[in-house]
Amino acid sequence: MTVFRYKFLLITLVILLLILSVNALIGGALMILKPDGSLLGFPKDYLANTPFADYTIPGILLFTGVGVVSTIALIGMVRVHNIPWLEKLNLYKSMYWGWTFSFYAASITLIWIASQILMTDFFWLQPAILGMGVLMIVILLMPSVVAEHEKMD
């Protein structure tokens, strides 16, 4: 039962990371390519209560902060790799870097969406992304997931 539960949780986490990374990379790239938001159908007045004049900086932040980090986490959760420079960025030395980057991705997503909720008008995707970030944290903190990603000394 424990193995099944762990595999179910891992598959769920991988699917969430895949959805998050693809959406953030595409959304961020489209904001960078057309900073007026027209490629995504975003009106410019959506940024009225933010410090941004256009979508360039939010696009860069979305692409790199959410998209790239989620992609790195996805790679780390799908296959165990020994990548020294990623290990150096691992704040949780007792954990495999794929777990840590998944935690980073979930945390960055929660910060991103909380900032968006505070600064912009409601957008239907916000609760879904918030839920994804919370679910990722819950999965990552499940004892079976933690146990599987602890480093063996």
C-alpha cells in the first residue's frame, strides 16, 4: 500500500510540475515577446496596481522563476541525476536536489500567485494555480515522499 501511495503521489507531483512548467514557460515567453499582453489577451490596465508598465518584467519572472525552476524540478523528479551545480543550490542537504527544487518551485509559485492576487484583479486561473502550489507542498511533505528522497549516507 505504501509503495502504491508513494507512486501515486510522485505521479501527481510530476503532472503538476509538468503543467506548471509548460504554462509558465509559454506564458512568460509570450509576455516577453509582446509586452503589451496581446498574445495572451491581457489588457494593459490589468497592471494598473502593479509597479510594472508592461508585461516584460512579469514575463521574465514567470519564465525564469516559475518555468525554469519547475522544469529543473520536473527533471529531478522524473530521473535521478547527479548534477553538482544543482546540488550546490540545494538548501536541504539531507534531501535529493530534485525534491528541494520541487519545494522551490511550489514556494515560488505560491509567492508568484499571492503577489498577483494582491496586485491585480481576479483572474480565473489564480485559484487553480494557488491550489497546485499548495498541493505540491502537501505532497512533498508527505512522510513517504520525504523518506524516498532523503539521501542515504
